[in-house]
Amino acid sequence: MKKANFIVSGAFAAFAIVIIAISMGYPPSNHGVPGPGMFPILIASLILVSALTLALLTLRMPKEKDTEIDLKSKNVLNVYITMAGLIVYIVLLPMIGFIVTTSIMLVLYLKWFGKCPWWKCILISLIFIIAIFLLFGSVLNVPMRFGLLI
């Protein structure tokens, strides 16, 4: 477990440092309005802090808590399903569009992990999609990228 934690921590720290380095090349803020690099730097900084926290907690982990992970357990299966779903989501997003792709992904994830009725999954998904669409489209004035569908 310690070895896996250090690998994950190192990979995410390297990823965050690369994102911060790339984002430094974006145009600076203009008259108090944050530039396009602010949000990626903020998220990458949070990832870096999380990676360093994981590394420190792993260093302080007692020997008895250092266990091997069963790669066929239900928790690991959930990770595999989540990662596969995110890869399919990323591939389909430009072709199908934000609203349809994200709605389907949210409904399926909520049903898989939440074990709630279909109608609740669909309702929660629609509420979040509408909120995200309004936040980015209206409040932040960021154009949403549409695919073949909506």
C-alpha cells in the first residue's frame, strides 16, 4: 500500500507541476480580472497539496496498516468501472455534446454508486446539468461546446 501511495503521490505531483508550468504562459490578469491561467493554477495547486499530504501521511503510516490490496475486490472493481466510464465520457464529449454525455454519465454513476431509484438519478442529473450549464453559460459567460446533439 505504501508503494502504491508513493507512486500515486508522485504521479499527481508531477502532473500538477506540469499544469502550473504550462499555465504560467497564459496571459496575465487585466485590471483586476483574473487571467485564463488562474483556474488551472488553482486546481493544480490543490492537486499538489493533496499529493504532498498523501506522501506525508504514507510516511507516518504504521507498519500494521500497510496491507496489500486485493485487485479483484468490489472497491477496486468500482475504480476500474469509474476510470473506464471517464475514458468513454472524454471520448464521446466532443462528438455528442456536454448536456447529453454528462447527463448519461451522471445517471449511470448515481445508479451504480448510489443505489437509488432511476427517477431520483435522472432528477439529480438534470438538476446538476442545468446548474452547470447556467453557471458557465450565463454567470461566467463561457461558451459551452456542443456536439452533434445538444
